[in-house]
Amino acid sequence: MASRGNSLSCVVSVANKRLRVDIGQLSTRSPMTRAWVVLSAGLQLLAIVVQARAAAPADSKLQLTSLFPPVASIGSSSEITAEGSFPDWPVDIFCDRDDVRIECGTEAKKLLISVADRATPGVAWVRLYNRSSASQLLPILIEQSPVLVEAADQAKSHVLSASDLPLSLCGKIRKQDEIDFVSVSLATGQRLKVTTVANRLLQSPMDAVLQITDRQGNVLMQNDDERGLDPQLTFTARESQEVLVRILAFPETPNSTIAFAGSESYAYIMQMSLDSPLDHFLPLLAVGTAEPFCDCSDEASAVVETVTTGLSPRLAFVRGQNVWQWLPQLPSSCQSKMEPCEDEPIEALVSLPSCFSGHIASEREIDVFRFSAEAGRKYRARVFSREFGFPLDSTIQLVDAETHAVIAENDDGSRNDYDARVDFSVKSDSVLELRIGDAAGSSGYRHAYTALVEPVVPSVQLTVATAEYALAIGGDVELSVAIRREDNCLQPLEIVAVDLPAGVTCAAVRSEPKGDSSKSVKLKLAATNEVSVSQGTFRIIATEIGGQTDSIPCIVSQSVVHLLRPQVPISDFWLTVYEQQK
């Protein structure tokens, strides 16, 4: 409320515009009249707000393209910029974690994030929304180390000492041929580990390169694609020296221009630490009740904690170490066994499914595991490694332990899939050897794997391409469910959306084992004219409805999922019910 002389006016902000309702002079009016005038002005303002917010014109839909910096430190409070278009501010915020609090700042596009002192590392998934639209889920990396953010108007270099590490440095490669670098002073024998987070998690469209150089620019070490398109390296100083850690990038999709690239979308995080051998945990999957352990004997006494946070899969981490790892859950429980030591006898596991984990640590190494297989039953052996960001180009060989005959072998699961996979069977009950190696004979402490051997059963995978949908009051919207049937899955399925808001309906559809509906179906969500404006989640469920009596069941009931990232399937989808512009 503002005063101009003896006249008063009320000001309200709607859709980033300031609107004023004049009240006039009150001092010369009776108390009853003054009350009525103020009430009338309030009703005028309320009508303006309702009219402005009830309609949902196209330009009122928010667009969130990225969050920067996409990282926050445990026990800290900081500011994040929501990059995109926001007709209204503030907006509503969804965050999947209770230990991370995010709210809108007073300045448009500014978010304030606070991370609890005992929060676990990993990822917080964030969505912004208003009455007529919702953004996709974007990640904010939650780190145990301090965070240093490069500002656009600052010099592109920082000088660090050993006492500053561990540290997470966040920045952007904004221009073509731009090189960001940080100077680090190392003592003789110190190991500097640098891990880049960019393409795999943040989906930055860049193929980053990491370099360690001396002050004269001579390249001492370089890495390109250690974790998919994200580089990682460990450098050991042979003498006390100051080195430069440099990051540069090519475009994710190669083009005719052979040159370094840059863009506002080229965001990265460099995780830097000293003398930390910890890199990952085994098994690489969540296997029954098996607890993950550190990959390195130097950290054998470290306490590995596991936790599930929000939408992400189970996670393993060690407090005080800037390393965490998702552990995707296997669909069925199984035994877990680690690679035997050199002097340890190879024992057979009598039951399947079973998981086998280890490292190809030395050149031309072959790890061997034994298990029992039943006659006439079809089995599948597959390796998980490259899919999870490890450099192993795995090979599988199944060998009869008694006759040494090769039963089956494989290098690549499919084109551009470097994780080996093979189906096999035996004519009589046998003890088989599973032999795992690297196709190029290479090795290293990051050549880690978990191999799963299990009987083959019919299965089906159901996915949607997006997790966000908008439905106008009195209208309808179609969504497509992709279906991949495997291993003779012949059961018809009924697919339907559930947990919808009142007034929104969905008719169940049927997927037959053959024909077009075996590969995809379309669901239609419909809203009545009486439904209320709302935001919330719903799910899509597939259920077997019988079929051929000689068919082996594929599922009983299964959720349709959307892959936020290759290791992060979600089954809760977001629905915006909005009022159309009249």
C-alpha cells in the first residue's frame, strides 16, 4: 500500500507486472465508509489476481533449461540460478529429498538451497512448476567437499594448495576454444585425482578432455572418455611441483569442425582430491542382502553406508570421501560372490541366479567362477561395467569345467554395447566355468565388473519418453507406452494410468503378444469440465490378463518407467491439469 499525499493506493505484482488500484482519500471519510472502500479495493485486487492466474496462455508456461551451479555442499546454504523463461515469480518447487531445502529468492530466477549437516551425498532431483506447466526433473549434485563456483566475469583460473582439497570446482566452457584451468601445488609422491561430472549426469552436450600440464604447458597426462564421455585421471607427482589441471571440450555429437567448442550449456563439475584410492564399490549392483565394500585394500576398514534417497536408486558412500555410487536393484534376489584370490580354490555355486564381481587388474587377466547348470534349461550370462561408466571391454566364455569344451562366448552384447552377454544351455547337468576378461587385454583398478548368470524367463519392459504431461480442463491428452517383450513373452497385458486426480479418467488398453500393440500402446487421459486445476503425480501399471495356457507368465503386475538417467528409472509421472485460455 502506497501513499501519495492524502490518497492511498494498493500495488500487487502479477505475472511480473505491477498493478495499482487507487483507493483515494480516507481521512475525510467516516470509519464505516473507510472500511467499505478498503474492502472494495481488496476485492478488485483479488479479481485481478484470479483473472490473471486462472487463464493459462501459452506465454505463462515456464521453461527450465538448466540449474547453475548444479552442485551444493553438505551443511551449506547457497544460491542457484534457474536458467530459462519464467512468466511468474516465485514458482513452486518439487525436490525429492527431505534433507535438501530449496525456495525461491526475491530476485527472479534465483533459488536458495540449504543442505542439512547430516545429509547424504548423491543427487537431489528438482522440478519447478506453476499453475499451467511443469519443468522436467533436473539434478543437483550433493557433495561432501566444499564447492568453488567459477563466475562468468572472473578469470578462468584458480590457485589451490593441498590444504584446499578435496574440492568440487564448478564452471562452464562458454566459448569456442575456451580452456578452464586450476593451479595445484603438489608435494613429491602426492596423488591428485580429478573426476569430471558433465555429460552422464548433467547431460551437458560436451565431450570433455582433462589435462595435467606443467607451468610451461607441457602435457604430463591426459584423459578423454574414462566415464562415458566424462574424463577422469589420477596423477602422481614425481617431485614437488605446481601443475595445471585443464578442462576443454569437443561437442558431444561430432561435426565437420575439428575444433574445441563451448556453449552456455557446457556446464561441468571437477571433483578434486589428494591421496584417495577409493573409486567405487563392489558389487556394482544391489544384490539381495549383500553389502557393498570398498574396491581398494587401502580403504578396507572404511565404513560403507547405503541409503535410498528420493527418486534415485540405492546409493553407497563413505563419509569423508568424495565418492558415492548408485547401486541399481536387480529384479530378483541372488547369491553374490567376489573373484577368488590367487591362492584361493575355485568353488562352485550350486544355485542360480548368482552374481560374480571383481576387477581385471593385470594385463591379459582372466577371472574364473564356477557354477552348476541344469540340463535342458536356458541361461543368460551378462556383464555390467561399461554401462556404468567403467572402461572394461568385457568378454565372456562359458567352459565345461571337466571337458574344457567351450559352451558359448561373446564380446559385445550388441552394436555399441561393450558389455558382453550370451545365452547358453547344456545337454546334461554340468559344472561350468564363467571366464571374464578384457577384449583388448587391458587392465586397471577401474576395470571393474559385476556379472549376472540367471535362468532365462519371459520378461517385458515398459517405458515412456517423458515424465511430464499437461491436460487442459475439459480436454484430453495421449501418451505412448513403448513395450519390449523378451524371451517369448506371450501374455496379453492390460495397461492403465492410476492415482489420477478426481475428474481425470483413463480407459485401460490391451497389449497383445503379437501385432502393433505388442510394441506400443496409447493411453488417453481425459478431464471433465468440473475438474480443478492441480499438479501432482500418477503412475501407469501393466497387469497380465491371462492368455495362452501354455505360456509362462511374464509379470504379475509391473510399473511403467521413465529413465531419468540410464541407472535411474522412475515410475511417478507428473500431471498438470490447467484451465485453457478463453
